[in-house]
Amino acid sequence: MLLFAGFAGRLPSAMVPLALLLMVQQQTGSYAVAGLAAATLGVASAVMAPVLGRLADRRGPRSILLAQAAAYPLLLALLIAVALGGAPDAAVVAASAGAGAATPLVSGTVRALWSRVDPRIRPTAYALDATATELVFVVGPSLVATLAVFASPALAVGVAGVLAVGGALGIATSAATRAYVPVAGVRSGMFSTVRTPGMPRLLLSGAALMLGFGALEVAVPAFADRIGAPGMSGLLLALWALGSTIGGLWFGARVLSMSLPRQYRLLLLGVTIGLAPLAWISSPWALGVLLFLGGTAIAPTLTVQNTLVGSMAPDHATTEAFTWLSTITVGASAVGAALGGALIEGRFGVSGSLALATVGAAVAVGITLVPGRRPSVLTPDAVPEPVTA
């Protein structure tokens, strides 16, 4: 049940930014304004998540999820009304912030619950979770594209709200959440979990990667619009995510003796290589093939990233650690979307936004090479070994 509820609860993360982008662009005619609205939604969600994650570690996630299940659809409805009502750009951005702040605490909660399973099957659980997350980015954009073509982007936002409520309620009422018992530990400053050895570089590398992904997710709809086939945007993004899903399933069935940090670094390099040719592609079919092939490294990268976070995080702050990961990566993706939108409307165009995606992944690789404090994390066979993230 947890896997399916998590899947439903995460779908809005793939649907709302894209649907909001299309809805605002359709109303204003500006990708810059649309990108700013999507960025604001992501940043607001990112700011609230660690605060709620810390509260979930102390009291359990159930009450938080129930409250968000009530507030989120109302704030999404307000956002739709403001955007379609021709309100000023500032009002649309403010409504985006409100909806983002109420985004259900799904990813952090689910990953924290997976961190409590038997250590022998934990890597497989993370691999399934990462694969399910990538399936979200197959189904989500496709659903948005379908609804946008045959109905409207606003309907896609509304459907995302319904899915968010279902997912949040499913997780809140699951056996794993009901059995959740907070772990006692020393409660320190707000940023103590972020300062855990190895965590800063892991979070920064994840942020750089997701900034690039944010730019790509704006560039693909603009590319489809430029060639006169806006409906292809969902298909292209779905192919990218489908490649990631297949890569995640393959990776989850493997047991590697290589250290987790080394795996992470090499997988990030693979993502960078996959993104590099996209800025020079003009054919939508060639772009789809390259997105599919390049996507095969994404879910494995996220699997190793989640395993590293679970290994580094203090036992009493697991949910908070995963919400920091979600916060920083989602926020970076939103910033990437805003920067990508600005590049698209500037002299660099779609190619500039796609190039930014490659730069973000390359910076992520570089960050993993920066020396720092050595955390103690688990190797893939669950034997403790000090390594550098």
C-alpha cells in the first residue's frame, strides 16, 4: 500500500509544475512569468518541507499529512481561480507560493519509512522507490499533456490535487505510518542535520543536478511548441522518464561491490554524458531517443543518492534528512525552470536551456570531487566502511 500511495502522492510533483507552466503561459503568453510561477511553487514547498520533516520526526507524520490533505486542494483551487481570472502576475506568483507551501510531505515520509525496513532489503526498497518516482515522471507529464490537449491545463492541476489527497491519506492511514515511533535523540539547531559529515556535498550535488533537470523540463515544452507540436512535450518527457524507469529496474536487480560514493559519482557522469548532445538536436524523434537513452542513468543515481542519505542521517532525524534532500533538489529544479524560461525567451533560446541542463549535471560531478569530512556510511553489502561522499 505504501508504494502505491507514495506513487499517487508524488504524481502532483510531476504534474503541477508542468500544468502550472502551461496554464500561466497560455494566459499570459510569457514563458518567463510561467517559469517564475512554477519556481515560486517549488521554492515554497522547499522552504516548508524541512520544518515539517523535523516535526514529523518528533511527533510522527500522520497528523501533518492529514492537515495537508485538507489544505492543499483548496489552495490549488485558489491558484486556478487567480490564474484563469486574469489577476496580476504578482497575485499568480503569491497563489503559487501558497499552494507550494501546502504540498503534502510525501517523498520525505515514504523514504524515511523505507529506511526502517530490514537493512538487507533496504537498497532494493530504495531502488523500487526511485523507480516508482521515475514512473511518476512517465505518467504525470503524459497525463498533463493529454488533459491540456483535450481539456485544459487547469483541469490537470485539479486532477493533481485529487491525487495528492488520495496519496497523503493513503500514507497517513498505512500500517507503517500508524506503527511509526519517533526515535529519541539530541535535538539541536535547524541546520544540524544538513551539517552531518558528507551531507553538504551530497545535497549540493543533488541541487546542481536538479537545477539542470528543471531547465530541461521547461525546454522540452518550448521545443515542442517551437516545432508546432505542443502535445509532444508530454511524450518527450515520458520517454525520458521511461528510460530512467528501465534503468532503475535493471540497477535494483544488481549487487555491486563498488562503494556507494564511487557509484554516485560515476552515475552522475553518465547523466552528464546523456544530456550533452541535446542542445544540438532539432528533430523531435532524435530528441526522444536521446532522452530515453540518457534517462537510463537517472533512477540508479537517485537510488544511490537515497541510500547515502539514509546511511548518513542520524536515526532521530531521518525524515528531516530526506525532506532536506527534497527541499534542496525541488527548489533547485524550480530555479532551473525559471532560468531555463529566461534563456528560452532570450537570445540563447531552447538550446541555451538544454545546455544549462548539461552544465548542472557536470557541476554535480565536480562537487563530488571536492574533499571534505569523511562520513561513515554502509557499502552495498551492508558492511560499515568509512567513505567520502
